[in-house]
Amino acid sequence: MTPDERRYAPDSAYAWLRLALSLVIGTVACVGSWSVVVVLPAVQAEFGTLRAGASLPYTCAMLGFGFGNIALGRIADRYGIVAPIFGGGILLGSGYILAGLSETLWQFALVHGLLIGIGGGAGFSPLIADLSHWFRRHRGLAVVFGASGSYLAGVIWPQVISWGLQSHGWRATHIGIGIVALVVMLPLALFFRKRPAAETLVEAELSSAGARSDLGLTPNQLQALLVVAGFCCCVAMAMPQVHIVAYCGDLGYGVARGAEMLSLMLFLGIVSRIGSGFVADRIGGTATLALGSLMQGVALFLYLWFDGLSSLYIVSGIFGLFQGGIVPMYAVIIRDYLPPREAGVRIGIVMSATILGMAFGGYVSGLIFDLFASYRMAFLNGLLWNLFNLSIVCWLMVKARPKLRAAPGAAS
């Protein structure tokens, strides 16, 4: 192996630097998943709408985010990751500036769907797929670190936006976010010009083909199962993540307390994601996914019974610790069992299903609140969707047992 090949080999120092910068980009790009959550009460008051109407921009952002994950993932498969990062920065920057200038709820919602959502996709599936090519021994850990950008965004941005709301208003805050996206993402895109070696992709193709044979499912069958499972788990996940700020406001604790709970939830979600990476490298992505789904259901059940301020902090922390590692496990499973040259678009499809689940879950939770004037039924709805996800994942775990004994996390 030549010095240049060693420098750019999987698990090299360059790969870890690439991972670190991917985390920075993901943290900036995924701001759109959380900004609407924090400004939801202010937007509702500004445009004089019901809670379901105020949730519409979030739904549009998630729909755009889902499309962006697939489209930009496909571009990354064919041309590399630079174009998605650069294009995502342009879309996010212009989107947030236009959002700050919106005069109607529909303008605000469309900007989130067509610009902010699509641009944010650059910081999730394409980055995760790209990182999966640069690691072998620590692929599970690398994938969860890459996916943690969306959660780190949830830790940092709600506090920044909450401060911006109080100090400058939501419009100026959105314009400021757009400027940050342009300044950070455009220059960093140039670092990612190096692409994985052809030999690395060939070895990975042989490994995934053998794994599919052990699993006993065709690529499209496995893809379909993961799409359904991902949608269900994220309908359940959306209730606390999307509505915790508004929930705390309704209970009289204030929006700021809700933003703190959201940040706590997502900070501990990062801990959960990193921990799930270590676990997945040892027992496999499927078993790790089943464990996370089970514990997310437990947390949702606790929300049904506790609504005191201290209790909500505790349950939100538990929820973060339980569910943070769920979504990245779909990417780990895809890289273990599906063709690596299609990783960007295949991960994008499944991640988009999880995003659609978040969009649907966020909207239907607001609709349920409007119907019952209470979030209790919305939490119960999330729990039922989670049970459906768990049944699918457990069946898949049984099918994947031979692969678990072969330690899939160690595969190329």
C-alpha cells in the first residue's frame, strides 16, 4: 500500500477528520428540524392560526428534508458529497433569509418546504452514506457520530433561537441563521473532494452480498421493511420532540422551560447515539434497533402519567437516552446488507421515511390536541405507532440472527 493509499484508507486519521467536519456541517444543516419547534408559539400568534396550522411549516420542512435526503443522496452516489453540501448551504441560507421576510403563514411554510427542508437534507443521509465508506472496524460508531449532527443541532439551536426570540424577534433570528449556514457550509464543502477508493467499494459489495444471502430477503424486500419501520418509529418520536415546547407552555411552565427540555432530550440523545454505535459494532444494527425501539416505547408510556415540571425534565431525559440511537441503526443495517454503491439513495429513502414519520407525527399530534384540548391522546397515539415498529424490528432481528453471530459490525 502506497503512502497516499494509507493516508486515505478506511479508519485512517483522514477518515476521523472527515467525520469531525461532517459533524459540524450536520449541526448547521439540520437547524431546520428544530427552529420551527421553538418558534411555533410565536408563529401561531403572529399569523393568528390554530396549533395544527402553526405545525404546518414543520411538516413542510420535514417533507422537504425527506426529498432532500433522497435527491442529494443520489447526487452524492454519482458525483461525490461536495455538490450536496455546497447546494445545501445555498438553499438553507436563502431559505432562512426569506423565512424572516415572510408575510403570511403559507409563505413561511413554503420556504421551509422548498428551501430549508431540501437544503437541510445535505447534512443527514448524504453525509452518513459518505462516512460509511470511510470506516470498516468502527462503521457503527462513525454512522452514529455522523447522524448526531441533527441532535447536536437540537442541543445548540433551540437555546440560540430562544435567545434570539427574546432579544431580536423571530424574523431577525431567521435571517441570522441563514447567514451562518452560508458562512459555514460553503467553505467546508471543498474539504470533501476526496472520494473512497474503488477497491474499498468492491470489497464492501462482496460483503453485503454475502450478508443478504444470510438474511434471506431481497434488497427491495429489506428496503420496504425498513421504510415501514422507520416511518412508524418516528411518528412515535415526533410527539415529544415537536410539541414539548408548546406542551410546557400549555401547562403554564413557559416556552423557555420547554426549550430546555428539548435541549436536554437531544443532548442525552447524542449520548444514546454514540453508545448505540459501540453496541452496534458488537451485536449488530438490527438488535440495537430493537433495543432502542423497546425503550422508546417505555418512555412514551411514562409521558402518559407524569406532567409535573420536575417529572417532565426527568422523562424527557429518559426519552432522549432511550431513542437517540434508533434512526442511525437503519443506516448501519443498510450498509451491512444492501449495495454500497447505492448507499446514498437507499439510506436517503429510509431516512426520508423516518422524516415523513416525524412530519406526520408532528402534524397529527397538533390535530389531536386541537380535537381533545389535551396532549394525553397524542402521547397514546405515539405509543401505538411505536408498538407497530417494535413488532417489525423484532421479526427482522429473528431473521438476522445468523448475521449477528457473524458480527456484522465488523464487516467491510
